[in-house]
Amino acid sequence: MSGRIVVGYTATDTGEDAVALGARLAAASGSSLDVVVVLPSDGRSVITPPDASYDRYLKDQAAIWLDAATSRIPEGTTVSTNVRYADSFAEGLEAAAQEFGATHIVVGAANGGRRGRHRLGSVATELLHSSTVPVVLAPEGSRRVDPAIGVTRITAAIGTRPGADALLEEATSLADATGAELRLLSLVTVDLPASVDTGVIRVAGAAHADEVLAKARAALAGGGDAEAIVGRGDSIEDAVQNLSWEPGELAIVASSRLAQPRRLFLGSTAAKMLHELPVPMIVVPRTRASEGESR
């Protein structure tokens, strides 16, 4: 999967979390890292006169921020820095990802979140409604994770709804690139109506786990293997809390079936998972661009 990973950076703890996770993912997958700061677009309203000195100050300040960000990236990772101009931070990141042919966009959680947990800010929310490439959400505190941990396991929340094939492709590709173990998670038993008796729930969950495991084995490069588990609990949040999570783990979910093709939208199950998930989450577009078509 070696390629380029775009990281959205701001001179905050959130930005440091994104850079730290992006660097860890890049090192594990053999990818290069593009750290991007997005400044307000050059376009101004008629009531805001141009100010060349202020624009120059912002650009110089952005360069200082980028130098500080990249100084903390472990040696061995190819890093470039970029200052972009756009009407919104998310728009600038998307444009950079398209230009570079990036495999992922990494952003941090909003300020005020619990340590080790996610809290969506305006940039992540906008990306999750518009990005055509997978978006990696770094939980608060990612900057404190030892870079040497790498990526040890990939857990994919697999279902049978539209988007499952794209999700499985991303999960198996990332596991192959990083050498991580692959775990397939079924939450079907949590999603079943409460009126369904427990016997039916157990049968449905076991059948679903067998189905996703068979697909994973068929899709894995080199005939690899994968573990399939069924999440159990009174709710999605409860099921996530009941699972074991490794410090070097990544969770992968597909975007909502309501999303437009090749676009992201966080569905209700993924949103509920995000509340309690203690590891980074990758949201994958439910369909891929055709070969030769821009991602």
C-alpha cells in the first residue's frame, strides 16, 4: 500500500496527534508523509483590503509550525511540508490529497475530548461528508503513543450492506502493507431487533462471522488468515467497550450506505462506535473510483 499520506496540521495538540498517527501509519506501511497547513484563501471580500505584510506573516508562521511538526517525526520516514490556501481547512486537505494521489487523510480530534477518545470537530465532520479517500481519525492523546508500537492489528467492522467489499479491500490491503493481524468484527447481533429471541441472535451472529471470515480469507493476499469475532452487548457502545483493543490497533469502518458513491458519510453504527473507541478509526468510501479515474 506504499503511497502518500496527507496529514492536516494545526499548531495545537490536535495537530500533534494527527502528525504522530500519520507518521506511525506511514512508517508501518512504507508510505511517505505530506504534512499540510491550510491558510485562508487569497480571495477576499470587497470590504477586506489586501494586506501583503499580514499574508507574508501567516506564510512565515505556517513554515515555523511545519518545521516544529516535522522535527518530532522519527527518522526513516520521507516527509514533505505544504502550505495550502482554501476557503476551508477540509477543502485544502482534499485538494492536496487529490493532487498527491494520497491513500489517506489524517486529522485529529476536536479539543475537549477525553484522552484516548474521539470528538469530531468541524474539519473532520466536513471531510466525512465529502472526502473521496479514506479519512483517519486520530483520538486525543495519539501524540503520546510510542512510535515504535507501529500497527499491530487491523479491526474491520464488516457487514453485508453496500460498502462491505470496499471496506474489506482496504482492511486486507492495509494489513498486508503493515504486516498487522486482521480481525473482522461483526456487530449484527447488536443491531438485531430486541424482539428477536437469543437463540436466533446466536445463530445469526455465528453465521455472519463465518461469512465475513470466508470473504477475508479469499481476499487476503498470499492466502493469509484473519480472526472473526462477534461483538456482544446491550448497545453498539457496550459491544465496543467489551472488546479488547491493542495500543497499536486501527479500526476500519465503511461510510454510510446513504453516502454518495465514492464519498464518505459516517453512519449511525460507526458514530456510536466512535464514542467509545480507544484506537484510531479509518472511514472508507463505500465505493472506489474506477481505474484511470481520479480518486
